[in-house]
Amino acid sequence: MSVLIIDYGLGNLSSVARSVEKCGAEVMISDNPQALKQVDRAILPGVGAFADGMKNLRERGWEVALKNWAEEKMPLLGICLGMQLLAEIGHEVKKTPGLGLIPGEVTLLDVAPEQRLPHVGWNEVIFQQADPLFANIFTGNDFYFVHSFHFKVTHQEHVLGTTDYGKPFVSVVRRENVFGVQFHPEKSSRPGFQLLKNFLQFAIAKSV
């Protein structure tokens, strides 16, 4: 099994790569979209601002490549900022078109005055529907978050999981073979590693 970790200048790529390798996959890190031709699944990590992320994806040729990848029903997992970039529009820094792979927009978390931003630390993910991505993971398991913005998904059918930080927000999304998680599975202990394994197993099942 082969996985591409997409290098577009944002994110801790090495920690994601090590985690995926521990799950049994052959991992490639590349800043060249042509590398998609050599793998059967891809991960879009990221830490930073939506506008910067999309600027880098466009300048480096990833925007078109990832849209084509999704059209071909190839598995893609967005992590943290990578999940947010799947949206149609982001409002961080300035209004910016996203990849548009899952309908919705990215806006600032709406929190109570006593709650801090960014939302940092362990928090529960509550499943909203059954999915192979959650195999051998319990609803209510904790995952590790670091973010100030969230994905307001247009269609409920694309929401797999939610998390509460004063108010509920969407923390796991899926549209066909495109997945996104707001948390960092590579920093989320056993449940995080299990989720990565499930993504790899899903990809194998869909690519035969």
C-alpha cells in the first residue's frame, strides 16, 4: 500500500508520515503533484491559515491535481487545515475559494467569552453516522485538536462526527472517497492510529 503525504509548505509532515508508516504503509512525501500517479491514496495535512494554504496549493499545482484525484474516486484524507481546505470557501484572513470537494464554508469558532481560542487539547468525537473510518473506535473517544476555525458543512449527509466546545462543531466529514478530520490523528494515541489504519483499509478495498 502506498500513501502520498502532500507537501505544500504547511504542516508537520514528518509526524504524519511516521504515523502512517507505523500503520504498515509505504509513504512518500512530495511537493510535486505528479507523485499522485505513483500512489493509491493521499493525505493532505496542514497547520496554518486557510488563505495561505490555498495560495500554496494553487501556486504548486495541487488544486487541479486534487480535484482530478477526487473525480477519479481516489481516497483522500484531509487533516486539520487539510480538512478545512476541502470546503468551498474559507473566511480566515480573507474570503478565499477552497478546493470545493465538500460543500460548506470555514468560519471562526463561535465560543463563549470564557472559552479560549484556539481550541487546544483532547476532546470527544461523537459519531453522527456509522462509517468504515470509525471501525474499532468508540463514539466519545478523545482526539487531539488545535484550531480556531471550523467547517460549516452544507449537507448533513457529509457529517460523520461532531465535537463540543461550548457549541457543537463538525469534526469529521466525508463525501464519497474524500474524508476530513479536524483533529490530529497522528497525535491522538490509539484511536488516532486506528483511524489512519481504517483509512488505509478503506482505500485498499476501494482500489481493487
